[in-house]
Amino acid sequence: MNKKIIPNEILFSEIRKIIASGKEAVFRVKGRSMLPFLKGDCDCVRLGPPTDIQVGDILLFESTPGHFILHRLVAIEGEIFVFMGDGNCYGREKCQRSHIIGKVNAVIRENGKEVDCNSVSERRKARIWRWLLPVRRYLLAIRRRLYE
């Protein structure tokens, strides 16, 4: 498979158009902020329109102009949506509803296996991981030593 690098501005502009037309878009994730649920440069996500948003969803949003983030929704405070990466221990981002671009419906692993993000088991795993926030840093350190 040929690898093609597209600037985020262009990529996410096209993704916005695809989602606005009611279709889904697939792209490869980058970075480590969503470990252990998403592995950067390996996993792809299938992104659809941001409908029926709930705490626990993984959403793509534009935090500041030209800065796009794919993180899990951890709280809704009135009109403000609060996000945190699964691989983060402290940092949070906030945005308004209008800045949310899409919702991850599935993760496509490197081997082609598709994981439904809306399934009961995946939501349960995400909820347990959230409860483990006080010890998350230690668990992530152990994972790094074992797998990297």
C-alpha cells in the first residue's frame, strides 16, 4: 500500500464534506494520545456524522482553527463538550457543538479487523478505563515497556 501524506487542513476539509453528505470517511490515526484504544500509524477509524452524541464517544473536533483532535468525550457542561485522550492522564480540551466534525463508529485494526465503538463491550471497556484514571499513568508505562 502506498502511503500518501495529506496536510490536515486539506484532509479534514474533505472529511467534513463527506460527512456533511451523510457518508462515512476512513482515515489512519496518528499519535499516542488515544492509547490503548487507538494505536497511531496503525489503526484507522470509520467516522460518521456526529449524531446521538454521548459521553464515552470518540469524536473528531477542531479545537482551534486548523487544529484537529480525535479524543473521547468525558463530559458535557451545558453547551461545552469536554474531551480527554485515553492515553492522557491530565489534559483536557473543550469545544462547542459546532466544532465537532464526526463520531467514530468503528476502529479498523492493522489486520483488517473492525471493532464497533458503539457495542456494549467497547463502551464498557472505555468506562472501566475512565475509572482507572488515578492509576492510568502506571498502566500506560507498563504497556510501553511491554509493547514498544
